[in-house]
Amino acid sequence: MAYWRKTLNVEYFVSADMKFIQLLLGLCGATGEYACPWCKVNKEGRSDLTRPWDYYHNRSIGRNIEDMLDSNFKKSYGCKHMPLISLHVNHYVPDELHLMLRITDVLLRNLIDDALEMDDDSKMRRIIPINLKKLTELLQSCGVSFHMWHNKAGEIEWTSLSGTEKVKLLNHLPSKLASEDGVIFENSKHSVIKLWEDFYVLYKYVNDTTDSGEVIFEKAKLWLENVLNIGKLCRKGYNLHNFTPYMHCLVYHVPFFASHFGPLKMFSGQGLEKNNDIVKQIHQKKSNKWDSAVSALVTRKRLEFGHTNNLEREKRAYEKSSNWWTNDLKNSRSVKRRLILEEISEADIYNKSSVDFTNMTDHELKLYLKSNGVNTKLRKREKLLSLILSLNV
């Protein structure tokens, strides 16, 4: 590319979460047999930590765009469609934000499973289960909005946390878990806490490091080995079959990208995610829902124009009137209640007067009187009708 009489060598990269990269490459989803976008490892093989750090970027096992564009290669190793972009596979860089989000999702789910299992043990021993409640309170004490509930199928669900909230958990939760009794099993408590602490260190390290791929690989491999060691203590969620594509990516592909192209922070998609959050808020709070895209664009442009020209809106000053809360509100409610009761009373009179008693039998007339609190031994129809009319006057 020529720019100001200079020739610049430009390389194109795509940085996104794994789901979007799989879509661009025409691959199957994360639950498929060959889910990794960068190599042809199968579901069972991605938990193998005995391979060298650059093994999955060799020609024999690594993916290449030439094979994927070949129509004869279609439906092999998870390829379902032709790639949308003819770009070298090694130029699809994993987004560091989603790498952190998806791995912490697994760690958080394991904490919840531990608390649920301990509560089940408490119920068997007829002890009040409190571990799940204590875990929820611990998570909330880290400064995040977190809740759990049961869906219609009876399965437990919980709040999906943003990247900023996940960083708060990584920063504060380990120390809170260490100071709290229960919540997770004692025989693996220290290892689980260290797992959270080490992942936070590893996450910051891959974002800033310029070390060689082998050094990064050894640090990531050690962390994954600690995960599997907890699984040996019969803890749910720390076994080989829980090895996700993102964990495989952290060990065998992040070292390659960091050593060849620099720290992952250079390819971060946090700015785009922040923009997505703002647009979502605009749609939910400031959109008329007729045309969501137009509403978001117009609102963003208006905010941008106001910010650049110092025309931002000021919030209207609010002065609380204590007299209104103590007197005026009470009076307005009493007036409204009186009007409602008057309307109800008028409606009852109208209904009573609108009944046609002439077509009712003697038995029905007596039942009507009884429903209005009048018990009588009268038998003549004329006397029954006159008694009813005296009630409605």
C-alpha cells in the first residue's frame, strides 16, 4: 500500500471470539468434534498436554486456508461451509476478553457445583443448607450484581457477568473464599483459591508479555495441570472431559500468537464490546422499538455531537418536598379511595335496580332475599315483591 510516497506492507488480522471465528471459517460450533479454528485436533485430543508448544501449528495438524477453500475438503475436520474471508488461519487472533470470560465461566460454574453438592450432603444429614447462599453473598460482596434462580425445568441458573465484573471476581474473590468457612470442599479449597489467583496472573501476563512462545506455554500448561490435579480429588468440573476449546487455545495457540504478533492486548475487542453494551442500553431504555438500528445510530450521534460541542444535557434539579410525602400524598390517596367506593356503590345500586323480578319464580325471589340477608316465611308473590322493592329503595 502506498502512503505519502512510501510503500507500506500491510497484513490483515481478524480478532474475535471463537464463535465468530468459527463462523468466518465455515466451521462447526464449540461443541463439535473438531471445534478448534486453528488446528485439526479432536475433542479427546485437545486435553493432551504432552505435545510441544508449537505442535498444533505444524502443517500436518494445523489448519490452512488452502485446504478449507478446496471443495473436496468440505465436511472434513469440522468444515461445514466455505470460509467467508480468504485470510490465513494464523491471522485469526483470539480475543483476550472472551478468553478470560469463557474460562472464568467454567471456574464459577465449578464453585456453584461445589456449593450445591455440599448443600445436598447437608440435606441428607438434615442440616440447613447454607453454602449456595453464602457463595452468592460472597460474590455480591465483590461489587457485582449476582443472583441465582431455578428455571421452569428446575435447573439452577445465574446472572451472566460482564468482563469488568469478572475482573472484580478474579481480584477479590480468592481472599474472600479463604476467609469464609464452607462454600467449597475443604480438601480442595486451597487448590481452587490458588487456581483463581494464578489465572488472574496468567491473564495479565499474556496481555502484556513479549516472552517466547515456549515460556508462555509452560506457564499456561502448569495452570491447566493444576486444574486436572483438582479433578483427581473427585471434584466435579475439573476433569479431562471439562477441557474446553478455550483452555486448549490458552495452552497451545495463545503462545504462538503472543510470540509472533505481540501481546494479546493489541488485538483486544473490549472497545467493541463496550460499544455493544451502550447500543444495548439505548435499545432497552431510549428506543421506541420501531427501528432499533436507526434509534441507536441517531442517539449515539446526538450524544457525540453534544459532547464535542459542550451541549450535554443537565439533569433537572430535584427538591424533595417533605410536606407532600407526609400530608398531600395521604390526602390524595384518601380522596381517590372515596371516589372509587362511591363508584362501586353506584354500580351496585344500578345492578340491583336492573334485575327483572317479574320473571322470577317464588323460589328465586326467596333466594334473592336470602342472599341479601333477609329470611322470610312469606308465601304470597305480591308480598315477596313488595319486600324486595322496599330493600332496593
